[in-house]
Amino acid sequence: MDHFLRRDGRLCAEGVSLEGVAERVGTPAYVYSTATIVEHVRRLREAWRPAEPEIHYAVKANANLGVLRVLREQGVDFDVVSVGEIDRVLRAGGTPARIDFAGVGKRRDEIDRALEVGIGTFNVESAPELEAIDEVARERGQRARVALRVNPDVDAFTHRHITTGRCENKFGLDFAAARALAARAAGMPGVRLSGLHVHIGSQIVRVEPYAEAVRLALGLARELRQAHGGFERLNIGGGFGIHYREEEAPAMSAFAQVVLPVIEGSGFILQMEPGRLIVGNAGVLLTRVLYVKQGGQRRFVICDAAMNDLLRPSLYDAFHRIEPVVSRGGEPRPVDVVGPVCESADTFARDREMPPLQAGDLLAIRSAGAYGFVMANNYNARPRPAEVLVDGDRWGIVRERETLDDLCRGEHVEPRWVD
Ligand SMILES: *Cc1c(COP(=O)(O)O)cnc(C)c1O
């Protein structure tokens, strides 16, 4: 479901012409649809209604302040992985006490800052991390609320870069380690164990492994609650797959239908941390064709967006639908859609059937709302794109395009000699 639709053959975001946006802000540019974000949150709540879960949006999927503001207005809370993300949530008006702080490598200064602003829960992934949180909290005279992230050793059947729930992955504690740590935590005055957390990967399109991970985590949570008290929450993570291709992912309700019976009557407060599901199909990347080049057997459509703007195809071989913003028709033929960066991996699509294209044509790379701009970088000294938010018939800039001055900020032609 999304609100990018054609009117008179022209692709629009809600009531706004993407052609008009590209003319005003230039390309490449990310465009996000408020209505799509809001609708995803609504459907997610609807699907899980019997359990009334706390929804903590995973900020790393799309951390734009304008997007975070939309989510806060929907009553969504936040899941962060760094002090930088905490800062963004606070700027967008998020409530610190409802932030969850996840990640395998939290620095002491990050733990300190998180305690200072009063974040809700630390999701802990190792014994030394729990010790560090205990120590920093005691130094501050505070007691940190902590959830143990467990690794259930379940295969999520997703891309190897985004699977996180196998024992060979760096994430979480195996069950024996979690039991031992829970026992030790009882003697740590700086921490209080509030629950168990599990997250087995991203873009998960099979419900069974998901349900299995929840089943295993729930069993352990029950056991630890009985042994130590506390443990009032069960955080089932994020990872719900979306449609990059047509009909690729199960319906939102499919995960709920399988997981709800597992947790029913368990008495735990249910929590989840979806990122991609909420914003993935709420964004497109607009780019213009610079040249069309015939190279041997291959036809290359060279556009002004590149792997530095949208990394997913190069990083994960990810598939994104690509459409001309103005349909002109004509016989489709296979082309490679590529960017200008000096890497062969700078390819958005290979052998993709596209209608005839020419220089100046505007393309929309679909489903670019999650893990798009957040992974953008300045490789080849390319400024990062502008970001635009549409709301009904209105649109505005939520991030200016970077300038060349931005790119050189903090650099010195002559070293600033220190020693
Ligand atoms: C990345 C991440 C999420 C969000 O994953 P999505 O696939 O975007 O839903 C949730 N929880 C944790 C711990 C994560 O690392």
C-alpha cells in the first residue's frame, strides 16, 4: 500500500506532481508520503490490536527529523542505536523515557548521555555491556532499565547481511548466557531487568521463523520472570518484510495471526520495533537520465543518482522498482540503470525491461523510504540529495540538498598542527 499513484500518466505523491518537485528541488531527491506512513502505522496497530503493542519505530530506517515528527504525532515511540539518533528523536519532540537504546557496541559516553536524558530501556547484548551500564548508572546515582537481547538461533531466511538471529551472528545472547546474566543482574544495583528482546533480522517474508523466535523468547522470558521477578516486557523486534516486488511479503496481519496466539494470556507487555515496514514504501528517489549509452550488447541508462545516494542495490543486490515519472509508452527493452560513480557496483538494475528512455527523463526509484538516505554518503565528493515531505496537496523540504561547502566542512588544506 502506498500513495504514489499516476494521474494522467504522471506519477504523483498523494496530490503532488513528482515532475514539479524535481523541477523545484532538482535531482536526485528523496520524496516521502505522509499519508503512506500514517496508513502503515494505522494498519500495523489494527493487525495487532488484541495485544495493544507499544510500537517503537526503528530510527535507523529513516532518521529525517520531518519523518520522525510525523511518527511522533501518530503516537509512535522510538528505538535508537546511537547517541546521534537519540539527539534526532529529541529534536523531533520524542519522549526520552519512551526511547529504547539498542546496539551491540554502546560506548560509555553514549550510556552516560542516554542516562542523562532519561531514556527508557537499554537493550543489552553482552555481559561486559551490562557491567558497563551498571557502572555508569551507579556513578550517576541512577538505576537503568534493561532488557536482555537474546539470540534464538533461528534462521530468518533473509539476505545474509541482514540476518541477525543465528548463533554465528554478532547479535544478542544465547539462552545459557542470558540465564547466567539475569542471575548476575540481580546483584547489580545500577540495573533493573525489565524484559527480553529478540530481533532475528530484516525484510523477513516468512512468518514461521518469526513465530518460532517469539515462542523461544517467550519460554525463556517466563522462566526468568519466575526465577527473578521483573521481566514484564517482551520485545519481538522489527524485521517485517515489505513489497519491493509485487506481492513479495505476507500481509501485515499474517505475522500477527501467527504470533498473537503464541503470546496470548502470557501477561507480558508486548513491544515491537518496525522500521522498514513503516517507511519503506513511503519514499521514492527521483533521478534524471543523463545519457543513454549502447555498450556492446548492453544498453546503459546513466542517471544522476548513484550508489552513494541509495546503497541497497550495491550492498545487498536489492531489487527496487524503477518507473518513468511520465509514461510515454513504447516497446520495453532490457537496460542497465546505472549511476555516475566509478564503481561497477554502481548499478540500480540489470537487464530491466524499461520503456524507451532518453536524456532528461525523470525516473522514480520506488520503495526507497527505508535504508535509503540514512545510508547515503559523499563518495566521489557527491553532495547528499534533498529530502522532501508530501502531505496531501502540500509539499516541503525536510532536508536541503548538501552543498560543496558542507562537504569540506572541518577539513584543512594546511594541517592544523597539533603537536
Ligand atoms: C534494524 C532493527 C530493527 C528494524 O528492522 P526493520 O527490518 O527495519 O523493521 C528493529 N530492531 C533492531 C534491534 C534492529 O537492529
